Amino acid sequence: MDATDRRIVDLLRGNARLSYAELARQVGLTPPSVHERVGKLETAGVLQGYHADVPPETIGLGVTALIGIVQQSDTEIDDVVAALRELPEVESCYFLAGEESFLLKVRVGTMAELEQLIVRLNRIRGVARTRTTVALSTKWEGRPQPAREPPPS
């Protein structure tokens, strides 16, 4: 990925609806050249999809929480991950170093729904305990970082 590809990625991360013509204008190429580059970035897995950015509260998901999970030592990580993947409330799942094995970002509509989710999480085979932090508000999230040149191998 060269500097032009990184610029295209940055532009699309800022606005995935930019036309090839507008991308071309901003990077100094022709629209067909940009179309070809975007196709190669998609094929390479650099661009994995396009989505609508919808504020969660506008679709009834006004409660955001971060839930740390301590895994039981005698269970497989993949089994816990498979069970977590089945929960639609889990927006993100991070595998951690430290006492907690996972950190989940979850979204639900009410505190009662959060309570029900925590009960379900604690019933998953391999979950020893959870620790929950409720977000009072979101100042920002998903801020794209500029694409960087990978370190030399």
C-alpha cells in the first residue's frame, strides 16, 4: 500500500460515500485509476465494508457498558468467544493481557436489559466473573486514525 492508497483509505474512512470522481480529484488520479485501486484494497482486505453511522440512541440503544470478563482457567478461549459471538448486544470483544481475559463493549436499551445481559454472561461456561462499567455519555468514539506506513519487516 503506497501513500496514494493510504490517502484513499483515509478519505473513505472519513466519508465512505465519496464518488470515484471526488476521490480522484482529491488524490490527483483519474476516476478509473481510483476505481481500480479501491477494488485492489477491497480484495486485499484493507477495505472490508461500508456502513451507515447511526447514533445508537436513535435506534433504542441508549445504554453503553464496558464489561470485563475473567475466564475460568480450565476452559478454552475459543469456546468463550463462540458463546460471546452469539450475543447481539456485544458490539466489540477484545482479548486482553492481565487478569481479565476479555473486554466487551455492549449496547442495550435499558438498565434492566443490561442486568439481564450480565446474568446471561455469567452463565456462559468458562466465565468466572464479570466487572461492568456503565458509560454515562459518549464524548466520541470510532475516531479514525490516519493510515500509516507499516514498519519494515
